[in-house]
Amino acid sequence: MAFRYLVFPPVSPHLLTNMAFYAPHLSTHLVKVGVPFNLSLYSNPTTAYEWKILNLPSFLRLINEIYVPDPHPPGWVGGGGQQIFTFIADYPGDDILSFEYVTPWGESGDFYAIRILATY
């Protein structure tokens, strides 16, 4: 099974208030229906922050989520890594996939959003 890794730059939180208006200004990534793809976001869980999905388009399905720490010397504490989300498009669609970098108690740190276009 082939996976495609997508790494995205951050977007301003105000984009999340009116996605339809700002969608043309976001990066668009083309995915194929039925082909899993990975989205990788830098994360540092030692700070208590982790990425949570804010908007999951109806045509996408989350099939896995893992954290992969960056390589570091033995005994190193507090390093970051990649939070990797694996999705699959079940049918064609065009919508915004968005994330919030947030603590368990709700403190927000950042937002990411990307336009996903799924085709056959």
C-alpha cells in the first residue's frame, strides 16, 4: 500500500471562522479515492499540546493516528516529533480539513487547515 505524506504550513486562526471565504487562499492537495494518505504535523507532547481534528470532511475517514519522536540522544527528555494522521477518501469531494494544536484543558496553540480534493 502506497502512502503519500503531506506536510503543511500553519494558517491563521481567523481562517477557521469563515472557511468558505478563505478556501481559495489555502493550499489544495489532490488525493485519490480509496488510496490512503498521511498528513504529518510537528508536535511536542511533552508540552501537553497535541493536534486535534476540527473539521473532518464527510468524504474522508481517519484510519490511523500515531506519534513518531524525532531522533535524539539517549536520555534526552522533551523532544518533539511528528503526529501522523492517516486518512482515506471514501468518495469524491472537496472540502477543508482543519486541525487545532490544543492542550487537554483547552488552551489553543496553533491552527492548520488544508483544502482536500478527492477524485477517482
